[in-house]
Amino acid sequence: MGLFQHSVLNKYLNEADRTKIKTAFQKLTDYFHNPVIQLQIKEASILKEENVTKQIYVDYSSFKHDLYNDLMVNFTKIVFAFLFSVFLVAVY
């Protein structure tokens, strides 16, 4: 199902100024079919992708570092708690 009913679309399409639509479409195609503009868009997209990839790597590295530090700090507590619980089970 479309966003608008066909009767509503047809009404506005029939009322639209065809010369303005053609002019606007021509401007659009002139801009986006320009090889220089296409190259700029592609380069900007690649740059954005590289920045996102770098940020993901930085975030992952930070997460990994924090996780390792947390494990090292809490490892002795966890081992002690585990051994204490095993001792309690063995005693009772």
C-alpha cells in the first residue's frame, strides 16, 4: 500500500508545474551525474567509513583493556570465593 491514495497523488501531479519539475530534475541529474561530484561523494564516503572503522577499533581495544583489568582485579576474589564454597560443601 502506498503512502497516499492514487486519487490524491493524481490530483497533485496534475496540478504540478511540469516545467519546474523538468528544471529541478535537470539540475539534479547535472549535479549527480557529474564525475567530479561522484568522485567527491565516493571519497567522502570512504573517509567516513575509515573513521567509523577506526572508532570501532578504538572502542573495542578500550573495552578489551578494561575487561582484562577487571578480570585481573577480581580474579583473586572469584577464586577465593569459589574455593571457600567448595571447602564449605566438603566440610558439611
